[in-house]
Amino acid sequence: MVKLNRIYTRTGDDGTTGLVDGSRRSKADPRLHVVGAVDEVNAAIGMARLHASPPTAMALGRIQNDLFDLGADLATPDGIDGALRIVPAQVDWLEDRIDAANAALAPLTSFILPAGTPAATALHLARTITRRAERDGVAAIAAGEVLGTPAMQYLNRLSDYLFVLSRVENSATGDVLWVPGANR
């Protein structure tokens, strides 16, 4: 008899999922909304990597790994010793990259549309999903969840970095500017 290596466990059939500490939560739990949104961010960044220039793709690869750390952090309730957590150095790395990339860009003179090259457009999509993940985190905190400050800072900086990277990817063709009242 051959034993199958199955991906499904059936433990979530009742509408719950397990956290790192072994506790079970409803799949509609505010903490799990954040975890799910971070998973979506990671998938969107994977799509952006397909189109990105090599330096951007390399940075996005690091971010995808950080997002797994973030997912583990968010799936671990407060007070668990030795848990994998987002640390300030990961936030600092994003800030350093934002500052360096932004310094090489022309100053903004208008709002920009989430458009342009395939890479820039995919990065804008990842940015908007990141903003939703951040809003979900704020909602989870408002509902009584304890989420680490570095985790929330990481999401906030990540959306900024994705915005700057979209501008970098559009730098050869230029930002797609908003034209107020263009269709009146």
C-alpha cells in the first residue's frame, strides 16, 4: 500500500485554522484577515517580479522572504517565546531602500496613476493590497489583537517602497500623471 503525501488536513473544514501556538481561530478572525492579506501581497509581488528589472526583482525576492516572516509573526499570538517576529532591522532596510531609490527620481509634481510599464502596474497593485493589509492590521488591533509594532511599521514602509519602485520601473517612460478634470 502506497502512502500518499496529502496537502489537505481537513482540520479547517469547520471554518477554523491553526495559529503557531496550536490554538484555533475562525477563518473570519481579524488576525487572519491580516495574514490572508499579507499572503495576497506576497503573490502580487511574485507577479511583479516577472516583469521587474533585475535590481527591483532582487529586492522583491528579499521582500517575499520577509513577508513569510511577517506571516509567521502575525500568526503567532503575543507572549510566545522564541517566535519569529519582524524586527526593526527589516523596517530599516526598507527605509534605506526607499531613501536611495527616491533620491534618484524626479520630484513629484502631480498625483500619478497606477499605470505604466507592466512592472510598475504590478507594483501598484501590490502596493494597494499592502495598504489593505495594513488597514486589516489596524482593525485587528482595534478588535483587541496584539500585533507587533515592527510588523505594522513593515507594512506601512512596504507600501511606500512599492510606490517608489513603481516610479523606478516607469523612469524610462515617465510617470503616468493624473490630469484633473480631463474628461469633462
